[in-house]
Amino acid sequence: MFLSIFDMFKVGVGPSSSHTMGPMVAAARFLDLMRASPFEFHGLRGSLHGSLAFTGVGHATDRATILGLAGFSPDSYDHDKAEAELARIEAEKTVQPEGLPTLRFDPKADLIFDYDQTLPGHANGMVLMATDAQGDVILRQVYYSIGGGFVLTEEELANGDATNEGDPVPYPFKSAAEMLEMAKTSGKSIAEMKRGNEIARGCEVSLKSGTGRIWEVMNACIERGLHTDGILPGGLSVRRRAKGIHDALLAERGMNLSAPHTINDWMSVYAMAVNEENAAGGQVVTAPTNGAAGVLPATLRYYLDHVPGAAPSHVEDFLLTAAAIGGLVKYNASISGAEAGCQAEVGSASAMAAAGLCAVMGGTPEQVENAAEIALEHHLGMTCDPIKGLVQVPCIERNGLGAIKAVSAASLALRGDGQHLVPLDAVIETMRQTGQDMHEKYKETSLGGLAVNVPNC
């Protein structure tokens, strides 16, 4: 099994990897399908289903789909250009994607939120259609946004996992048990094995520059969040808090009576800064999703700024180790809140961050696996119940607590010898089963939990 670090960590746009980035990617894929088709197209239609319908407005799914059909993509997203294009589309009721004729598309009439029909493949389903001059559908494709910005057609989903395609890799572990056995046999760390796999599919230079870019975008997102205040969009009037907390923490530095638990506030504020930026539609890195994008960069920033002996040269090992754990979770369970609740998003992110931190602090492969197990185990059962469908409450603070759990899990694992009762594979399987059994109203539909017990105004 191989899932690249650049699939696990993708530069994109907020507020959601599955509800914003995924639909934009799906729309871009549909445009490519149209370009390869012999038909003459005159218009576009679409429908959003399941969680994409129920929380689509709060997650900007409609905007993302419209912009995707207009030719925008998450990795090169330009906010000002997007706003101008949305205004033009609303006025002229057409989209003008490159390589295709001008196409009729009225967002209010041609993009339907279908609350009644859930598509069979996944909770995040959408249908895109192209029409002829008479308005008849002549091309149709079903897409599923399966979490973390990953998109599959219904055919691809039916054909199963495709993470083994391509050249063979030297360490093709599909479980934590296989990962530990390969580490023991090879004498390599998890990061070294993951690096070997990446180089087998790419090159060492692109790996170094790519991981550097990932951390650059993550850290820039933290900095923007720490220096920006105001009210987040969406109608809940949620105030940005990261800047105020950060300013207070800076003012308290050097005080002799500072409480030891203040370090938790530093971890939280780094994570909250990222998720406030995400909620505002800013540039983030899926880690493994947008809704959980703050946990891993907060943990890495904590390491670099607060741990004695930390070195920037360890960033790549941190990210490689985290990606290895994230790949196991995605392959064997889920990273989608719509599929398995927030345990699959913040829980997975916390496990990844705990593993990365444990690794760069000198942990053995067994201790790294233990750190990931502790972090994920103590997110089991966590629901996804965003108020008003916005990735704000409880999501922003939840990332802060996910980072704190990640650091605690790594620290506990480093205090042991790697031997423990519950293996990571068992926790991943438990998370999968728990998500399968979880009621739909607690899986990113905003039909239960906080979403119905707190007024949306």
C-alpha cells in the first residue's frame, strides 16, 4: 500500500477538504471529461447529496462547485479572482472554462441541494451533468468526496482501493503490525521507510522541496491567524480569538509566576490560528483534512518553538512519520467526518501529530506506534456536529485540544518502552466500526448534538 505524503498533505482552501476542496476537484475532473468527449455542450447542472447537501452552504460547497466548473482549483485558488467570477456568473448565468465553449449555468436553478436522496457510495455524493442545446443531459458523472480532498467517481469507488498502483515500493506496509515488522527487519525508522517509498515513486529533490513547501504553508497559516482579528463569516458572529490569546501570552513571557499549564495555551493558540484561517476560507494544508488542519502544524510549531534541542532539519521526518500513520488510518478506516464523525478527522490528526512528535524526539518505531495509538484511542466516538454547518464551533477549539492530546500521547509513549496492551491496528479498526455504527445525525449533517442544542443565530 502506498499513499504519498503529498496526497495526505495538500495545499488548498478552507473551510473543508471534503466539502470545499473535494467538490472543486470533482468539478475540474468533470470539465476534463467534457473536454475529452465528442459531444457539443451548451449547459451544466449539478446536485449535492447527503452531507454535501445538509452542510453544503456552511461549508461553501455550492461556491466551490461553481468555481470548479468555472475552472478554479484549490492549489492555485485566488480569492479576489474567485469573488469577481462568482459575481459575473450570478449576473450572466454562464461559466467560461478554458477549452470549452461558454456554457449556460444558473447557480440558483442548476445546482440543487438534494436533501432527500443520499447516494449509495458515500455520505458526500454529488452528480454533475452536461446538457445539449435543448437542455437534455448528454453526459453525467457521479463523484464522491471521501475526505481530505480525495475524490472518486462511482466507478472508481466500486473498483476499490487504488493505492497500490504504480511502481513497487520497498516498504509496502498496510498495517501498523507490518510497519513495525519491516522497521525491525530493516533497522530503519518509520520516516526512513516512508522516505524510501516516496523516492521510489518520485525523487529525493522533489521530496525535500515538497515537504519544505508543506511546512512553509502551514507555518504561514499559523502566522496569519496569530495576527488577524475580527468576526468570522457565516452568520454565527464567532470572534477570532487567536490573536488576542497570542498577544496575552507574549505579554506574560518572562513572568516568574507563570503557571506550567500555560504551555497548553500555546499549543491551542497555534491550532486555533490555523482553523480560524480555515473558517475564513484562507489557504491551509489538509492534515489530513481541513477541519482538522490545525492539530499537526500546532504540534510541530510547539516542538520547534518550545522543545529544547528542536531543529528545523527534523521537520521532514516529522511529516513523513505523520503521513505514514495517516495513510494507515485512511486505508483501513476513514479520515472523513461525514463517514465516521470527528474521530476520523481530529482523532486521525492527533494520532499523526503524536507519531511525528514522538519520532523527532527520539522515539523508536514501537514508541511512535504507541503514541499514535494513545492519541487516536482517546478520540474514539467523537461526533461531528458543527453548528449551522460551519467549520467553526466546536471545530476551532477542538483542534487545540487535539494538539494537546497529541503532545501528551507522545510524552507518555516516550516514558515507556513501546510495549503496550492495545495495538494501533485495533484502535483503527475500532474507529472504523464506531463510525459505521454512529447515527447519521452525528456525522457532519448538523442534525444532532451541538448543532441542534445551540441557537444558530
